Amino acid sequence: MADTILVVVEQREGKLNRVSWETITAGQAIAAATGWTLEAAVVGASTQSIAAEFAAKKVAKVYAIESAKLEPYTPDAFVAALKQFLASKQPKFVLMPHTYQVRDFIPKLVVAMGRTVISDCIGFKHEGGKLLFTRQMFQGKLSADVSFTSDSPWFATFQNGAFRGDKAEDGASAAPVETVRAEIADSVLRNKPVAVMGAVLGSSGSVNAQATLRGVLSRVGAVVVPDPQVLVPQASRLFDEQVNLRDEETRQEIRQLIEAVAHWCRRVQPEEPESIAAASGSSNR
């Protein structure tokens, strides 16, 4: 798989994340600039239908990486499956959409492989045989071109909207689809979900702090509930003098997050803890 670009397509519970079409467009652009081969991979318990969709695009091959342990999504299972696959196929470059799910597992994946990732890119250049990736810094005040100095495989993620999904080129004929069975040991899977939310006085709603905390929690053994995200800006306006939350929209978002925690506990633990069940039941009050 030398000089190959691999786009990892995102799906959850059999539903495609449409931003993956943008990532395919990005992969096609990089393949055209470098002359490298473009392939795609879909990771999940049952991915054949989504793999067939992407096989219709201008790619050389699509891999359906499957295991029953890949549903429901957990970062451990995805990292185990992708690490196995990448070690076997050895692509030069791995490209993913910059989504909450990817942000959840990619730190663990690149550390496990002794590599790094250039994340949240908005564009690329190919100059003098070298790939440069453009990403914004200091909350968009500056843009920097960043390149890899490590050995391949290299990893990068593209920001939503950096490329147009409707510009993904169709292939002259359907690409072959290969099913790859991932071997995932029970011992690598964690089963303690953690939720993150934040409230700040400013306008950001704690988005940057949450992204950092999610990465840290993933590295120390937590399964971070991917959504909904609860970002509460200008929090001082939402509480009364007794520090009771009076904003109904924010209360509803927190209620949905608690319900999501209960949902994840039911999915990844054999028995739902009584404390979580009680929290979920009380969330309707």
C-alpha cells in the first residue's frame, strides 16, 4: 500500500456522516496533486452498504473493516481495529473528517502508532514534492502551513466545509470492496461513560476547553459521550439570584446529555447502575 492515501469514512450505527463525502473530495484532490493512489475504509459492525456507496466514487478500493465489537462505537474498539489494519496495509497518508467522533479516538490511535496528527485543516499545498496542510491558529487570527517530519503513516483531519462533498468525483466503474475482519480483544474495551459540559461568562461556551478535556479523558481510560455537546455561553444571564438555572433551553440540553449518559451505560455495561437510572428518571422533572 505504498504511496496510498486512505480516507477513513465515518458512520455510526449504519448511518453515514455526510461530511465523509467532503473528505473523499479532499482525498481526490491530494491524490491528483501527488499521483498517489486513493483508497477508502469504513469501520463498523456492518458496513457493506456504505462501502458500496463509496466504491462508486473515484477510488481504487474500499475496505469494509468489521467486527461486532465496533457497535456501539467506543474509542478503544476503533483504535484496535484501525491500528491492526494500518499496520497491515501501511498507507502513506490517512485522512479523516474533523468530527467529534474522530477527535475522540484519533489521539489514542496516533500515540499507539508512534505518530502525530495535523488536525482541523482547511486546505493543503503540494510544493517541491512535500505536502503542507493549512490550519487556523489563535482562534482563526492566523493561518499556518504545517508539514510532517515523522515517518509515515501520516494522519490529518479536514474541517467541515473545507471541501465540497458534492464535488466528489464518480469512478468510471465500481471499485472493489474487500471485507476485513478486525480481531478485538474484550480486555481492550472500556465501559465507563463520562459526559462533559461547560459554562463560561464569554461567548465560546467552553468549546476549546471541552475539546482538550475530551482528549485527556480518552487517554486516561474514559469513554466520552460524543453528543450532545452542552456549550453554555454568557452563563451569568441564565441563573437567578439563588443560582438556579432558569433558561429552559439550557435545561433541556442538560436533560438530553443526562439521558445520553444513561443510554451509553445501557449499551456498554451489562447492567445499568442505579445512580444513572435514577438520574435519567429525574431528568424529566
